[in-house]
Amino acid sequence: MIRMNRRALLGASLGALAMPALPRTTMAAGSMSAAVYPGGWDEALRGVLAPALKRAHDVDVAFEPLFAVDQIAKARAARGVAPFDVFVLDPGPRVQGIDLNLFESFDPSRLANRAKLPEGYADRHGAGVAAQVVGIAYNPKKLPKPAGWRDLFKPEYASRLGLTGFGTTFGTVSLIEMAKVWGGSETDVEPLFTELRKILPQVAAVAQPAAIPGLFQQGQIDVMYTNTYTVSLLKSRGVVIEFALPETGGVAFGTTMHIAKGAKNIEQSYQYIDTMIATDVQSALSQAPYFFVPVNTEVTPGAEVPMRSIADLSKFVTHDWSKINPLRPRWIDRFNREMAK
Amino acid sequence: MSRLLAPGDRLPAILILALAALALLILIGPVVVVIVTSFTTSQALRFPPPGLTFRWYQELFDPVRSAQIHRAAGNSLLVAITVAAFSTGLATAAALGIARSGARWARAAEGTFLAPLVLPGIAYGLATLMFFSWLRLPPSFWLLVAGHAMIATPFALRTVGASAAGLDGSLLDASAALGASPWRTFHKVILPLITPGVAAGAFLAFISSLDNVPVSLFLGSASNDMLPIRLWGMMETSLDVRVAAASGVLVAVAFLLLLVMDRMVGLVRKMAG
Amino acid sequence: MEPKGAWRLALPLALAQVLFFLAPLLILAATSLATDENLSAVSGQAWAEVLGDSFNLGAAWNTLRLGAMTVLATTVLAVPLALLHLAAGPGLKKLILLAAVLPLLTSVVVRTFAWIAILGREGVINNALIATGLATAPVPLLQTEHGLILALTQIEMPLMLLPLIAAMARIDPVLLDASAALGASLLRTLRRVVLPIALPGLLAGATLVFASAATAFISQSVIGGGRLAYLPYLVWQQAMVVFNWPLAAALALTLMASVLAVVTALSALGRKVAHV
């Protein structure tokens, strides 16, 4: 009697929760699975790309929310059993994936929309589907607009600064740019550590990327490095935040999609990537509430993005990840040790 | 506490009460912050909130806009309930075996049984994925349950074990001497005595699975999207207030469940003895 | 139920653990002794990096200390609350039990935000300190060891309280009345009557709290921040960002071995106490 009641209760609540989740059992021409960054990307691709793919090719896509590093780790641990059909990656993990032979060889000529991408955005590894522009984000109510990376080391900014390490792509490129203003280079970040050591006692927070938006919103930090996408997203949610393009130039890199080695649904995967770069999809993704930086040359980037079209991307600072990747483990380790109290 | 107090006891009694009050404050305070935040009128998580609204709960229950959250919640609940059942069953049997045996194996076994507790989840998740891939088993519901159950069982074992350690051996011997079958002894003598421990163990196993991030990260898949992973993404990139609302719902549901079950079976009293 | 056949009761769990825990663990151990994750060749490199490096050993020490401090803090707070529960009427009992499980019901994800809101420089505690004049400028709490221990104390307290309350539930109220009637002071009653019965629960709680606090990777890294080095974060970083799986495996096994040593000691103590 008692057990029955409890079970009935749990059953009822479970049923209520599971109801909207029942798979829509319509017959489709195909189905496939794709990794997607959790959060904003997940919502955007479910909201825009999935319906467009269904309309254009009658293909159903199941998304698995995973950050770039988690996708690589998972594919690597799975030893050749593709955990999903399509990766979405930043340049660092992309180069790792190529080195580890995690991708099927990619044939750009199978993309109907290839001509709408700038030269070099589709190659034998995969295709670019969005760009990211990295710079400085600050709270305009608390701080004047910083001119560039060097300003972050001035006491008024350093004491409000949230630092993150070389663990993410945006963190790595930002720290490299800071190293450059102190005489370093893409392969030499030593001058950065010398300068960081001087300001470290005042720095407001040394945090995991996951904590940074919360720290900013709650006033623990008022300046950080991040991409335009995060700034637009937080701004649209009422956070007081502005993006500043450093005087030495904004940093840009591409987000790419790749077909997983041993993927079961190759044809659908090409259709998925092709739909992702189609003009209507890229146009919808570049607007509120998604704020992607489009790679389709027919689409104009949103207001927050400091460029007129993807062609302007050539004016931004880019990095050679085949040089950075071999050095990065040492930088990560070094950052841990330098920051430790 | 009055019946325990002697004239010289005022100071220790006040100290105990003060610490107990502080404990309550620390337990409840952060939860209040979460609940209050879930009613914020701001578009992003913000405390203190500029104003109060039910909007985020409406959004959370919106079957279209929050469909993915509902799906993930359903998956997580199903896994957690299955895990709690398996973990509690395995742990209760093992705890009774250990408590009833004075042998050296029992001590060694207990240490081994608790080992999953101390392996960092992320390393365990990675290792299980490597192992299952080696067996050519793709991530699935049952592998996820197995992975969660290994992490959850020690919680149950430890609390059931604490209850079982206090079992009076002579009571069980008497029951056996009077001709009761082992099952009858378990049902009529042991179970009533260890119920608080078993209830606490099942609860801990359930929650441990429901809130697991690292194992789900590796053993989850596109068809087994888990709630904490989804909430994590929503919180990290956009400070989505629905994350706090989801917590508010969980607290409310658990609260109601406790009240209802208490009315029906006196569960709270049972947990408290 | 005779003790002779007792081992059979532990068999199902043992089998499940061999299959789903021991086997993956062996893979982890093999990986820690290899040059890469494909186990191409045997190498002691990863272990040399862990055991011969003061930073990694320091992180191990910090992790164990964090677990111990959390056990201490939860004990100091949970024992009085469990006593209050023991003495309380039914209404207050219910309230305490509810409060005891509350932290478990707020997901680890949103909990981290709550602690930023509480410990931050514009957070609840600092606002209160400044409003009451106890401080003139914000006190650093977030990203300090103290702040982290406070947060972990809330997060892990249920693991101490629930076994403690369950153990104390077996105390016969008649015993307490008798002790008081015989003129024993409160402290004496606690020491002679309550403590012996509550001790297995306390040790069970200490085990759970220690292990959970020492491996609480999300709380450690998000609330503790990048300036405090703990092993679970280093494991995650080596496994997921650097992809140095042999080193990640060696760090994970180091963490496991050191925490397990403490837990086993607590367990042995628990058995000894239970058989007194």
C-alpha cells in the first residue's frame, strides 16, 4: 500500500516530465548525431539548424552537448567507435583531431554552398561554420574603455581583472597577445609570466572559464578577455558589459565542423554541414538571440561584431595552432605553478 | 533538551544551541540565495534580484522552449531511480554480510567496497569509457546506470553499514534459534532496525546519481542527455535563470514529497527514528 | 543468517565491482605505466612526474588537508544540530531533517553561483560586514581556502548529518532520562550515553565527507579558483585539456590511494568502536 502510493507518485511525476520528450516518430530520410557546444550553441543549432536540415533533406539530427576538449577526449577514449557523426571544434582541438586522425577525409566539393565560403574555409579536414572574434570585455559603469592588452596590467584594471589560463582557445590567444605587447611572440610567452607575477597580488580573480560570467555579473571582476559572442549574449540578458577591440587588433579564429572517423551517417553529415553554412541559416544565426559571427560571404555580421563582412577577417590577428599545440601543455602547467599561492 | 539539563549545564547547552543555529544558517542560506535568484526579474542570474517574477518558472515549464530540459530531466530521473534501487539492494546485502562477520575478509571487503568513493569521478568516467569501448560497447542507458551505481553504492553502504554495525547479534541468534527463516529474520527483525540507514542510503544514492557530472560526461550520449550537463552549459555561457528555477522546482518537489510521504507513512519520523 | 554464510551476502556487490570498477581501474593503472593512452610502451615517466615533483605532491597534501578541514568543520556544526534533533519535538525534528537534505537538492551547477553571490566582494557576507561596520573594505573570501571550506561545509554537511541522526535514533530516551535523573551533567550524559552510540554514525559521516570534499572537483575549481591547486583539477586538466593520459591516470591513482588510506583508517576505527 505504502510502496504502491510512492511508486504511483513517482510514476506520475516521471510521466509528466517525460511526456514532452517522447521521440517524434515520423519517418525521415535519415538521422545522424552531432556534437554541439553546450549552452548558446546548443540552443541555436536546435532552434535554427535542425529544422532547416529537416526541411531541406528530411534528416533528423540528435545533438550531444560537449565542449571541444570533451569531444576530442571522448572520441579518443572510444578508440575508433565514433561517439557521434560530426565534431564542432576550435582551432586548437581541430589540429589535435587532425594529428590523432579522428576525422574522415573531407571532400569540400560535396557542399552545395561551398562557393559562399571564403577561400580556404573548406579543406580535406572539414569546413569553417562560424568565426570568433576575441578581445577585452569590461563593465562601462566601473571602468573606462581599455585601449588594449597593455592596459590590463595597470593597477586600476589589474585589480578588477579576471584571469583564465591556457585551457581554452580564447584564453590562449588572449594570453599570447598580451605576451606580444611585452616583447613575446606566438611561441614565447615568457615575458607574460614576468609581467603577471608583478600584478598577481592585486588581480581580482584567477578563475575557471566556467565561473567567469558569474564573477562578472556579481561584480567580483569588471574586466576580462572573451569573444564577441559571449559579450552579445550577456548584454542581451541585461548584463552591463561592453566589448573593446585592442589597439593591437582583435583576434579571430574559425569554428570548424568535421566528420568523425568511422561515422555511420556520412551522407547526412555532409548535408548537415552544408545546411549549417547556407545563407538563411547563417543569417538567422548571426542575429539575436544567437549572435554568431557568420562565415557565409552573403551574410552581414551583427552589430556587436567589429567587421562588415567575413572578408574583413583577414585584417584580424590569427595564430598558427600547429606551433601553439606542442607548447601548450607546458604553458598550462606553467600557469598552474605561477598562479599557485 | 530541558530534561537533560542540570544546574551547571547552561553554558554547554547555549554553546550547543548556538552551533546548531549556525549549522542551520549555513545549510539553508545558500539555498535561499538560489530560490530568491530564481524569481529575479533580470534576464541573467543576479543576486540580489532587482525585482521578483514567476517568469522563469513559466519558461522552465514551457513545453516548447524548455523541451530539452524536460527530456534531460526525464533521463536523469529514470537513471537515478534505477541506480538507487540497484545501489541500495547491493549495499544492504553487503553491509549485513560485513556486519555479521567478524572475519578479516570483512574488513578488507569494506575498504574495497568504499574505493569508488575516492576515485575522482572524471578519472573513473574516462576509465569506464576506455574499458567499455575496448569491449566494443557503445554508451547506453545501462552502462550509464552501471557507472553511476558504482559511484552511488558506497554512499548507501556506509549509511546502511552504520546501522548494521549496531545490530545486536544475540537478537538475530535468538530469532534463528526460535526457528525463523533467514528471510523472516531479515524482514521482521533486521529491516525495522536498519530502516533509517537504508532510507538515508537510498536517498544519497539517488541524489548522487541525479547530480553526477563527470561520469555522465563520458557515458552519456546524444540519446541520453543528462540534466546536470545541460544545466551546466546553460549556466556557463549565458547565466540562464532557468538553471536556478530548476533548482527551485527540485527543492519544492522534494519538500512536497517529504510532506506527503510523511503524512502517509511517517517517513520523516522513520528517518529520525 | 548465521555468520558462516555471511560472505554470500557481499557477493553480488563484489561481482558488480569487479566488472564495473576494478576492470576500468586496471586500465587506468596500466595507462599510468605507459608512454601514451594506446599503451604502446611501458614507462615510469608519469609516476616520476607525480612523485618527484613538489608542486604535484603539494597539491596532494592540499587536497588531503582540505578534506580534513571540511570533516572538522562539518563535525563541529553537525554534532550540535544532531543533538538538537535528538532533543527536539516532532515539528523541529522535521525542520532539521529538511534542512539537512536541502544542500543535496540544489544542483552542483547552481550552487557555485550561489557561493559567488555569498562570498564575492559585493556578496552577502561582505555587504553585511560593511553595513554593520565590522569591515571598511571588502574582505577577500571567494577564491580563498577559508571560503572554499565554508562552501564545502554546506555542501557536505548532509553526508555527516544523515548518518549521525540515523545512529542517534537508536538511543533509548529512557537512558537519557535515567542519566539525568541520576544527576549526571549534560556533558557527562553526552560522553557516556550519546557518544558511544553515535560514534559509528560520526565515523561513517567523516568517511563520506572526507572522500567527497577531497574529490569535489567542480566546487574546488570554481569556488576555490585558479590560485589553489588540488589534485582533482589537475587530473581533469591533464585528461581533458592536455591529453596526457598517463599523467592523468597517475595523478588520479595518487589521489585515490591517499584518500583511501585515510578512509580505511576511519573504517577500522569504526569497527573497533562498534565492537567495544
